[in-house]
Amino acid sequence: MVLGIDLTSSPHLVDASRPYACHRPQTSFGLWIAALCQQSVRCYSGFMPKKRMSIEDAFTTLDEKLDRVLDHIDKQLTGIKSTLEEHSKILKLHTGDHAEHALTLQRLDQERLVGIHRMERIEADVEKLQAQSAR
């Protein structure tokens, strides 16, 4: 068994003697390097054919591929961050609207209580006037 590095989904060691059992060539960031001897490695990268290269070249290829993966992840995270910022702004606007509505409802409720109090006073005044006119 020859160990290799598989980056098709999450980095893990694989049995490099059976590359297609673990490697998925349709994965755009798929790259793994199997150490076949001390002087060279066999490189499988996406749809690229197998080829022998020096260990230094293989790790340079791996480094370039990882840079592209990290750039892609960075772009994805930047997009997610901007989306979250937009949603945060919208949420703040809605929260502000809700706070304004809550104040309006509170004011209306106070006005309703004042109106009820006035009606009670008017009813009391009417009862007094009816009592006076009945005498």
C-alpha cells in the first residue's frame, strides 16, 4: 500500500496503489500525490492524465492547486459575508420598523385609555345631570 494525499473533498490519506477507488476525477479541486519512491511521485489532478514528476514539482503543483482552492474559498466567504451584511441591514431596518410600530401601538393604547377615562367622566356627568333634573 502506498499512502497519498486526497483533496477531493476533505484532505485525508488514501491507498495510492488503487487511485480510482478513492479519487473522483470529476471533482474540480481533486488532487492527490502518491509517494511511489523517493525521487518521484505520481500526480492525479482532476482530468489531467497520470504523469511522473519530481517531488519538488509535485509539491509545487499541490501548492498552486491549494492556492486556487483557498482563493475560491476566500471568494465564497467574501460572498457569504456580504450577503450576511445585506441581511443584517435589512433586519436592522425591519427591527427599526417594528420598534416604530411598537411605539405607535403604545401611543394608541394610551390614547384609548384616555378616551375610556373621558367616557367614564362623561357618563358620570350625564348621571349627575339626570339626577339633578329628576329632582
